Amino acid sequence: MAEERYRVEVVGLCGSLKERSATRRALEIALEGAAEAGARTVLVDLRDYSLPFAGMAHDPEVFPDVARLSERFREAEGILLGTPEYHGSFSGVLKNALDLMGFDEFEGKMIGLVGVAGGSIGAINALTHLRSVGRQLHAWVLPQQVSIARSYDAFDSEGRLKDPKLEERLKEIGREVAHFSCLHSTRAADFIRQWEQAAENPGGDQ
Ligand SMILES: Cc1cc2nc3c(=O)[nH]c(=O)nc-3n(C[C@H](O)[C@H](O)[C@H](O)COP(=O)(O)O)c2cc1C
């Protein structure tokens, strides 16, 4: 029986709690791209988590979602962070979630960034600030990122982006997170090590 192909897990974290959130929709599209590249995908919606403020003494029995969030991200191999631009930065709810986690959840992992803004300049500041946080967490933040401007007019009634090039860029960031997570995984490193140590390589030079 053929061995089932290994699939990396890519988790999206949505930094908006709004009912009809452009950020959530953008992340869903990026995760479609990750799934196209063969990843298992999960969207973390912080409305489903009851979290304390980071730094507050909290009883794990009262806030079991802190451990649930941590476990979700420990299992992730690739991460997509999605945020609305709020007052020239990323959202507080996303910062709090990130501050409740740390190296155990993020170190060495691939991160793709998606930002959504109401204004015409886009979510550049939010993305730049988030990139800096990713570096502090010792994650690999991909150079490509997606910024969606004028969010109120960016999506059609079916939740697809009106600009097909932007939709493709969103999918591409998801595909990149999946591909680079896979290349970076210990499984890939083990494979290369075994290949290099193989006594004879029938496809190599004579
Ligand atoms: C508190 C707050 C601050 C905002 N600040 C900015 C801003 O600085 N620049 C901008 O372009 N849009 C700003 N916006 C608009 C949001 O970025 C925009 O509505 C975005 O679509 C929200 O994403 P969401 O639909 O996923 O919640 C702000 C919205 C709120 C509620």
C-alpha cells in the first residue's frame, strides 16, 4: 500500500473580531493557496478563544484557551498572520494573542503576512510592525506580503477579491508558506542527509 504523502500544517491567525471581517476573508483565500500547495490548513478565529490580557496573572483552569492556542501553534509548521490596520499598526487583539505565546510556538517557523486597511495606502505600517514582531519571535518572515487597501470595496458579494491579481497574490503567499515550511521541515533535512550519506547514488556521476 502506498505511503500517504506527508502534508505540512499551515495555521492562519485572524487579528479581527468583526462579524464580517475583511481580514478573515483574506486569510481564508490565502489558506486556499496553502491547501492548493498540499498543506493541511486551519483558521484560528480569536472569537472562539477566551483569553486574558498578556501579563495578567491567570488561572489555567479559568482560561484553558491559552494552552489551546499555544498547542495549535506548536503543531503548526507554517503560519499566516492576518491583521487589519488600526491607527497605523496591527490590531491589539492580535498583539495580545502573540504576547501570550513566544519562541515555543514561533521559533524557526515560516510566516506569511496579510494586512487589510480601510484607507488607500493599505496596511503597510501594520505589516512592517508585524514583521518586526516575527523577527523577535525568531521566525522566518517571508519577504512577500499582501496588503489590501480600501477594504470596504475590495471584495465582491461572494467574498472574492474584485482584483484577480490581488486574489492571486493572496493565494501565492499561502502557497509560499506551505512550500517553504515543507522545505524547512526536519523531514526534508533528514531526506537530504540520507541522500548525501547514501553509499552509492545510481543517478550520480560515474
Ligand atoms: C480602531 C480602528 C482604527 C483604524 N485605523 C485605520 C488606519 O490607521 N488606517 C486605515 O487605512 N484604516 C484604518 N481602519 C479601518 C480598517 O483597517 C478597515 O475597516 C479594515 O477593513 C478592518 O478589517 P476587518 O474588516 O477585518 O475588521 C481602522 C479601523 C478601526 C476600527
